[in-house]
Amino acid sequence: MTDREFVKSIKDEIFDKSLHRYFEILRTIDRGSITHIYWKATASLYDKLDHKGREQLRFFAILIMEDTLSSVLSYIDGSSTFATQEEGEDFKLTSGEQVISGMLHDFFLATLEDEE
């Protein structure tokens, strides 16, 4: 898998499959079966929203996903570092024998720009 294929695959998995799954769960789950505190709070909010409000909640979830994935990829690429990370202690993502990290964050940002 190439670096671009990795970015496309992870983006498809998170933004298409996971986002759809989360909102399908919110739409269909039996409210009495929810035990997780964050799911309870989110389901309660979702139930109070009209169609437009639910779409805005969806856009907010997309924003959070974009920011989170962007941050993770920047750490994998080495453009961001953790405070406890030693100098020269770089992360490398490989596919088989090939290192594919280094431009993942840039490729991800480019896909977002292409969608605008």
C-alpha cells in the first residue's frame, strides 16, 4: 500500500463507514439499552434536535474527525512531536518493507481541500 492509498483508505474508513455507523446507531438504538455515559448524552442531544440540528451535529462530528486524524498523521509524519519524545525518536509507518510516513498529513490535507 502506498502513502496515498493509506490516506484514502483510512479516510474512507473513518469518514464514510464510521461516521455512517455512529449516526445509524443514534437513529436506531433502543435508548434503554445505552449504558455508556457519552452515548447516553449524545443520544439525548440527538433526540432533541430537528433535522437541521442533526445535520449540524453531523458536520461537527466531521470537524472533530478531520482535526483528530490530522493531528495523528502529523505525529506519525514527524511534523509534530510529543513533549516526552526524544530527539531522533521518529515514528515510521511501513507497508511491507516500504516506509510510507512522511507526507501522510500533507496528502490528507490535500484531500480535504479537494472536497471544498
